[in-house]
Amino acid sequence: MLYLIGLGLNENGISLEGIEALKKCKKIYLESYTVDFPYSIEKIESSFGKKINVLGRSEVESEDLIKESKKIDVALLVYGCPLFATTHMSLISDAHQEKVKTKIIYAASIFDAVAETGLQLYKFGKITSMPFWQKNYEPYSFLESVQENNSIGAHSLILIDIGLEFKDAVEQLEKACKKPEVKVEIDKMIVCSNMGCDKSKIFYGSLNQLKKNKVLKPFCFIVPGKMHFLEEEIVEGFC
């Protein structure tokens, strides 16, 4: 059996169902490539009393997990919700093809937590991701989703690539908006930091105003669409 178990947003976010499943597992793995963890792996190990093996993307996408799950119960721990990343759905699909039983155990994700901003979840459009820019690699296609969402008045959630510092992420966003092909102007934006944790913070303001704040990882950006007056009232409180 292969279990995909969501850890939620903090060290106590895993469900009772998830904890019971871990007791059955001979091997426990943790994928480490989709988010900057706001707490240490050691905290998870001490909570479960079992050794946790950290895996990178190539290891999760290999056939090793599925081969092992044919013989013993294996758990793959995922920060937030286990199926938020498409990689994990591919893993489930591959397991089914190999006749390996799977069990998904859900937990809270960032998409649950952003409701704390006061924005209504059903008014969010396409979710997009900002990649880590490198030399000769500065993609800005994530703004196409923002533009499309803006056209229907929907809110845009921009997930931030692992390892990207807040200051650099804001600078990348500014540069991307200045590209001649881009038709996105960001007047004000919401920043969500460490959601679900003790040090969680929500900021709202112009890009220049937001730069002055200390923002911890993991964080995400929200470009509000057309807001209801109740949404505006709550969001303005984060200025």
C-alpha cells in the first residue's frame, strides 16, 4: 500500500487518520521540493517517533516508491494537501497501473489558508506559480494567468518557487510586469507568510510598501480581482 499523507500547514497539522496510517508503515518518506518548510524535519520525526527519509523530485518520480509499495506499506508525506502538486497525481496514476493500492489522506493547504485574507475562495481564478529566475532564464508566463483572471474580475494566487527570497520575488514580479508583452498592472497586492503557523502574517499594499516588511518563507502573492465591499473592508485592515 502507498499512502500519500498531507502534513497540513504546521507541525501539528496532520490528521488523526494520517497518524494512524503512519503506524502501519514500514517506510516513511517526505518530499522536499515543493515548499520551503516553516519547521524542521526533526520536529516531524520526534512527533511520529519514526525515521523519515527526505526525497527530491527525481526520487519521487522514479519507480522506487511504487516497487517498494508492492511489498510493504509506504508513506509519502507532503506539506499541505498531498495532491496540490501535479507530480503527486502522476505518482498515484503510475501506482494504479502497477496494481499498487493507494490511500490519500488530506490536510489543510495554502488554498484553505488564504481565506483568512477575507477574499472569497470561489472568486479565485487560475492558480499560477512564479519560478526561480536564473541567468538567461526569466519566464513571466505566470502573469498570463493573472491577466486572464483580471479579465473576469477573479483573484489570482501566485505560488512562489522554493528557495526564492521575498525581496527577490518582488523584484522578479516588478521586472515581469515591465515586459512589453505583459498587460498586467499591479496597484496593490496581498502577501501571505507562514500561513497556519504561529508566525503567520498577512500584508497588503503597493509593491513599494510591501518591500519594507519582513516576510518569512513560505509565502505567496495574491493579486485581488474585483472585490466585494466586505472583502475590501477586511483586506484594507492588513495595510
